[in-house]
Amino acid sequence: MKQLFKNFIVFAAILLLHCHLAAQVKKIAAIGITVSDMEKSIQFYHDVLDFKKISDQELYGEAYEQLQGIFGLRMRVVRMQLGDEEIELTDYLTGGGRSIPENMMSNDLAFQHIAIVVNDMDKAYAALRKHMVMHVSTGPQTIPASNIAAAGVKAFYFHDPDRHNLELIYFPKGKGQPKWQTIKGRLFMGIDHTAIAVSNTDNSVHFYEGLLGIMRKGDSWNMGMEQAHLNFVEGASLHITGLRSSAGPGIEFLEYLKPGPGKAYPADSRTDDIWHWQTRLVVDDVESLYKKLQPEGYAFISKGIVSIKTNQGREYKAFIVRDADGHAMLVTDNGK
């Protein structure tokens, strides 16, 4: 009887572990960006940054309304690829939300960007200047040798036509993912990560690693004149934390230790507001993760788990949840 009880405990532990792992993020599939003028955005990402359009479709109907939390929506969604990574541009054809405020700063909690890897910062910066992009940084910045984790990394912040923040990043030998040292022949190579401003690293780690299972890979503390000029935040001192799943770009936390977090994520935000980003996360078991998140008190944009049938006949389940600071995660399964 005692051995039977032990076997039951082992079986229950294995079952619980399986259920936990089934809800883990298997892939960060795409970074979603809400835009105001799809044709202008397609032209920018293609002509300036060498993204290629891989799909273009209009989506509407009750399921999408429940998923995005907006009644009567009709949206055009364009998927674009750079290297192995993808972005999803969404233009809300019915209504359309608010523009990004001109006074939004890099330490405001609505801040998010994608980091586009380049093989030559000088050439990439020259290409952006040719297209007269709007600077955020005063110019490309090189992380000094005193920052061992990021020494020699070069970076530059700029805006797309809607004032979304974007970053160019160059990794010297020995820094970043090994793949960025092997890609040849392309100036713009792919997306290394999406970065989000957070108010508290520990709280964010609980959500992204503890609940979603995206693994924490490293931390650095960045400060000094180079960092301030990169983020365009005077006196900036940051705790930066990198996380990765088994596939796709990473997620990076930017906690401003000085001057501290800026404005809170607007409480009345909708998915059609232009500052809205949503990162698509693929899991094996949507329902298990939804149940796991419910008692934690996070805000859900979607009205429960939504079953979606695509124009191509594929079916999948999905929901959108906000982290503690308001950033939206679109959680889906692989569908069938």
C-alpha cells in the first residue's frame, strides 16, 4: 500500500510537470504593431529596412472582435519578414485609435521597440539618413568597455512613420546570438529582440519566466553618457534583462533606475491605438495557460479564449493578456 501511494505521488508530480510545460511559450512568433496607414508603413519597412511582405489579408467578424476587444472591427493585417523573424502590421479600417503622443519618452511604460540587427552600423545609419528618418538617439552609440556584458555593442534609436520606436543594433564578435556572426550579404539581418519598459524587473520576471516560461538569459546595468544619448533620457541608468524562448526573437526588459519609470501605460488603451504592440506567443495548451493566468490578476483584452478560423481554413485558439505594466501578449496555439 505504501509503495502504491509513492507511485501515485510520482505519477501526480510527472502529470503536474507535464501540464506546466504544456503551457510554456514554445516560440515568439511575431511582433505586432498597430499602424495608421498601411501603405505608408509597408513602404517604410520594405524600402528603408528591407523587410519583405509575406501575407496581406483583411480580418473581421465576431471572433476577431472578441479577441481584440473591439466591436465592429475590420482590420488589414500585413505580415513582413526580415531574416528569420516577422512583424505583423495591423491597420484598423473601422474607426482607428489615437496617435502616439509627441512627448512619449523611452522610459514611459508604453514604450516598446524591435531591435534590428545590422552587420555595419555606419552603413545602416547612412541608409536611414538617406531616407530622412526621425532620430530618437542623437546618433549611433557604442557601449563602453566598462560595461562588460555589452561592451562594443553599437545601437541607435529612431522612429517609423507613426513614431513607433525602432532600434538598430550591431553585435561585435563574441556578443549577441551566434547567428548574427554568420549571416553574410545583408545589411539588415533580422530582429534580435523586442524591448519593453518595465516598472519592476522582479514583477516582470514573475510573469514572463514564472508563468509564461520564457527563460531569463542575462542582465546588465547600463548607464553613462552613451546610454543617455541612446535612449534620449537625461541621466539614464537602466537594469536590462534579456529573456528567450526556444525559438524567435527575445524579450528585453528596460527598467529605468534613474530617472525612474515615466508615465504609466494609458489605462483606457485599446488595440487600435497606435502605441499598441502585441507580441505573438505560441504555446501547446492555450487553455492551461489561460487558467494559470486568471487568478494572478492580469488584465485580459480578449473576452475569454477565442476560437479563430482563418481565411485559409486553419483553426486555432487565442487570447490577449496584458502584463503588469500594460504590454499585450497575444497567446495562440499551433492550430490545425
